[in-house]
Amino acid sequence: MWQGNHTSMEDFILEGLFDDSLTHLFLFSLTLVVFLIAVSANTLTIFLICADPRLHMLMYFLLSQLSLMDLMYVFTTIPKMATNYLSGKKSISFMGCATQHFLYLSVGSAECLLLALMSYDRYVAICHPLRYTVLMNRKLGVMMAVISWLEASMNSLIHTVILMHLPFCGPRKIHHFYCEFPAVVKLVCGDITVYETTVYISTILLLLFPIFLISTSYAFILHSVTQMHSAGSKRNAFATCSSHLTVVSLWFGACIFSYMRPRARHTPLQDKVGSVFYSIITPTLNPLIYTLRNKDVAKALRKVLGRGIVTQ
């Protein structure tokens, strides 16, 4: 695909997150611990949803897709960062960088779309509870997941092809710990008008539009809740939405901080901090938020743990 420009096939250098100091060694170890928690928690969430018949509902199917996306996100970024740090090498091949760029952008975009579709699920559950099982069936859930993955993958493929066809100049040092596009595009020495236009369109379709859909869904939910006369019904409605709202706030807050600030205000340190939050912290917190705040998932977890204790 990229053989037309031989000079662009040279390796890139990833600056990474940490140096050789003891403080950074501690932070690196802490990052690995968080990574293992993220992998364990998301894997457990997927297992619980698959294993417990009570969780075979659309909401939990979408939650399993969210956990799968979080798993892919951390595996796309952290292992390469850890390998480079432990080996002392900081290089990443051209194809490796392109692959990493495609995967992280695909998963991140899919998560934006999925969170928007999950807000519609919450809208139907609260505003039309009697029709929920009819409207939100398994077929619709699969369609939601497929749309999220396909649209995100197509967007990421277009981004990756355009970016990797641009000419790169200088020492090819990426001031980041993975091939995130704001850091990679700084190495381009040609005209990036086409790429910037693509970024603007993608931001509208995959960031602002999902935020609009989520806001609209919760506006209807809030209106419906205010019409409820029972205090218990209001509490249940807010409890139903609280986990999703928390995850949405964490994810979109980090995305807005990273991608919607003026370019002049971007610094390598700020980019790294934002990326650490949504590539490591958020995937770790998401399953914990749903597990701790969702009664059905918590019951399924206690059931599995109870079986383990009995078996022993």
C-alpha cells in the first residue's frame, strides 16, 4: 500500500512515557498493575455476561461489547510501550505504527458510537419500559454492535491511509508512547489540508454527533423522570442511568480534552496525560463502575465467587 514512497517506510521512534529514574520505574510498575486490572476486569465482565442467563439482555450485550473494546484498546497501546521500556529500544516499524494507529482509532471511534447507542437503550428502558423487550431485541443489539465496528473501522482506515501517505521529515521521533495521530501528524512536512478536513468531518460524526445523541436521549429521560410521581421510581431511573453517565463523562471528557483543544495549546505532556487517561484509566474504571453499581452484574459476580468457594 505504501511502497510508492520508499523514504516513508523508515522506522519511527516512540519517546515513551518513562525514563530510567526510580520514580519512573515505580510509575511503570504501577501502569502494568493498572493494565492487568483492566484486562482482568473486562475479561471477567465479558465472562459474566456470557455465563449468566439473567444477563442475556440487550443492555448487557452492549456492555460486553464495551468491555471488548476496552480490552482491545489497552492491548493496542500498553504492550508495545512496556516492551520498548524493558528492552531499551524505542523504535516502531512503519507498518507497526500504521497498524497501531488503525487499531486504536477504530476501537476509540467504535466506543464513541456504542456509548451513544447505549444511551438510546437507556431512553427506551425508562421512557417506554413496557415496550422495551419488543423494541430492544437481540437482532437490534447485534445491528448496533456491527454498525459501531464497521463505521469506526472505515473511518480509521481512511485516516490511516491518508496519514501514512504523507511525507515525513526530520528525525521521525514521535513525542508520545504510541502512534496517536496528533503526535504523528507533527512529523509531516507536506500539505495536510486533506487530512485536516478528514479530521474535522470525523470529529463531527464520531464525537460531536454521539454527544448530541446522548444529550438528546438524557433530555427525554430527564423529562420522563420529572413526570414520575413515585420517589422510588425516580431513584430507580437515576440508578439505571448512573453507570452509563459516569462512563460517558469519563470517556468523552478525555476525548474532548485531547482532540478538541486548539492546536496551539497542545503540548506533548498534555497529550500524554490525556491519552493515559482514556487508554489506560478509563478502560480500567469502566468495568468496575458497571460491576459495582449494577445489581445484576454484582449478583452474577457473587454467584461465580460463591461457586469458587464451594468448589474449593
